[in-house]
Amino acid sequence: MNNEELSAAVTQLQADMAMTSTINLEVYYWWCTALMIAIHAGFLAYEMGASRQRHALASGVKNILAFAFMIPTFYMVGWWIYLAMPAGFTPNFEDGAGGVPWGASMGPNLADNATGVFWAAFTLFACTTASIFSGAVIERIRVSSFIILAVILGSGAWILAAAWSWHPGGWLVTKFGYHDVAAAGLVHTVAAFFALGVLINLGPRVGKFNADGSANDLAGHNMPLTVTGLMMIIIGFFGFLGGCYLYSGTAQWTNIYGAPVTLSSFAFNTLMSMAGGIIGCYLLTKNPFWMMSGALGGIFSAAAGLDVYYPPLAFALGFVGGLIIPIGARFIERLGIDDAVAAVSVHGFCGVWGVLAMGLFASGYPSGEGIPPASFMGQLVGAVVMIAVGFIPGYVVSLILKMMGILRVSDEVQLAGLDVTEVGAHGYPEFSR
């Protein structure tokens, strides 16, 4: 083999290796996205089980429709927001050009092997925010109003928070060193406080509160289905966490901010925080619903720093999250707010705890090249921003829908059941004759 042939062979080998890395990247995020769909199967089962029998099918339909409406709206505007608005509310149209629906990267462009799979992963993140919100408002929200609110949350509020706190040029990242690798703030806190804003205007279910302000337990009709659904969310969450990685196709993995990280850190800390959350809730309640909610809340409690924590610390953070959940749920209830599945406590309070914990226990950790190190003040600022980005649009838009008289179904409809009135079908026809 002469020098020219050797050079050509080396060039071809390099090209083949680069293509292999590209294909590995595509396949990795493809399966992360596929696994994330289990989150929505889990939320569907969880919310149907947490609903009373006459509302079960309507609760499932909400999740299906949120999934369906989120995908096209995120394609039309959500990806553009992420690319165009990391610096604030003023969009950078040049950077956002890669996210416009008519752009070359938003279709079957053979020169672009990444945009579609990244868009899909972010779309599934958006769908997750809608599912978090969905459970809080079961049994009394109009399906049409829920869809409007879900789209605003998933294709608007959440992705704006992601542009500020996950994008490498996001102002929370570049100015404050905000560190939230697995989205404790930008997914869970945003979605939960959006739900809180809606709940204030939506009001409680018929029969939830007595005249003296005391609360009644409006238990769902199928606890085994609820607990199974929560476990399915945990399964899907491993796909969610995988999508929080940057995989270059080489031996070096990085977190969302570009700092080196390993899959082992996520594996250790996810499982340890999950176990801590279950045990924390078990000690306070012995209730299987709270125990499995604790599994979720435990992960959120460590999510901001899954890449840096020592596993026993992740367990401790999850344990504290498990204690927070039932206490937070009772606090919300005493305020006269009917959060049917304790979404504000599980996702919101544990999400905020997770964001702040990064500042308390990993302050000074370098997030990535050119990014200020993590600090408690940076995490505090981030937590406040996440609460505001969720709560303000949730409250304002739901207030408008309430003033229009289309936010909530009537008391008569609640008593008859949303399955018949909103869906036009019986979830359990053998018991409805």
C-alpha cells in the first residue's frame, strides 16, 4: 500500500468512526425518548386510579390529549423558544432560526443527525410537565381548558425556563452558575407551581371541604392501579434522566452544562434518593400511595446534583424529601386548596428543596467551562425564577378561563361524573347500568 492509499484508508476510517459516533448518539437519545413514554403510561394509570370511578376515564383522556396536543405545539413554537430566548424575554431570531418549523433542521435533512432526537427528548420533557399538572386538577376541570393550560405550560412556560437554565447561554447559567442537571427546578418546580396557580382559581372538588373548613378524604377507586402507575413513572424516569446527559459518541460524557460526568453517578444517586424518599414517607404515613410518591419526590430532592453527590448524601436528601411530601400536602390542604394527588408537594416542594440542596451541599462545584461555580445564592435565584415562571402564567391564564366561565365543570356534572359528561363514555359500564 503506497502513501496515497494509506492516507485514503485513514481518512475513510476516520469518517467511518465519526459516522459510528453519530449513529450511537442518535440511537442513545432515540431509546431515551422511547423509555420516557412509560412516564405517560404511568401518569395515565396513576391518575385514573386516583380518581373516583365516575371520573376515571376522563382523567385518562386528559393525559392522552395533553400528549397529543403537546407534540405539534412544541414543534411549532417550543423548540424555537429554547433556541431563541436563553438571554431573557427578548428573542434572538438568528439563533432561533434553527427551531422554526420551516427550517432545514426540522425535517428529514440527511446532514442533520441530532435535531430530531433532541427535539423528541425535549418534547417528552414538555409532556411530563403537563402530566404533573394533570393529576392535581382531576375530577373538576373542563377537558378543553385543561388542554389550553397544558399547552401553555409545556410549549411555553417550561421551555422558557429550560432556555434560561439548561441552554449553555441561559442567563441563569452564565450569570449565576445555576446547576440543575436533572431538572428539579425547570421541570418539576415549574409544573407544580403552575398547577398551584390553576388550583387557586379552579377551587376544590364537590365534597372536599366541610363548612368548618375541615377536609374529607376523596379517595380514588383503585389504589393498586395508582401505585403501579407511580412505579411505571419511575421506570420511565430513567429515560428522562438519560436525556439529561450529553452523549458525544466518545468515552467522555458530560452533564447538560458540558462538565464531565458518568452514568454511574446518576445510577448511584437516583436509586439512593429514591429509596430515601420511600423510607421517609413510610415512617410518617405507612401508606403505599405516599410511599411511591416518596420515591418520586426523593429523586427530585437530589435531581439538581445527581452528577456530583456522594450516594449517602443523595439518600439523605431523598429521605428529607419523603418527610416533606405528606407535611407539605397537609399544609396545602389547610390553605383550602384541593390538590388531588399532592403534586404541589411532591414535585414543587421537593423540587425547590432539590434546587436549594445543590447550593447547600455542593457550593463551589464547577458546572462547566466558562460557567460560574454553583452557589447557594445562584440556586436561590433559580428557585425563585422557577416558581414565578410556573405560578404566574398558571394563575393568570386560569383566571381568564374562570372569568369566561369555562375553567370548571358544574357541581351537577361532578356528581354525575366527567366520564359521561366530558368524554361521553363509561370507564366501568358494568357498574353504570
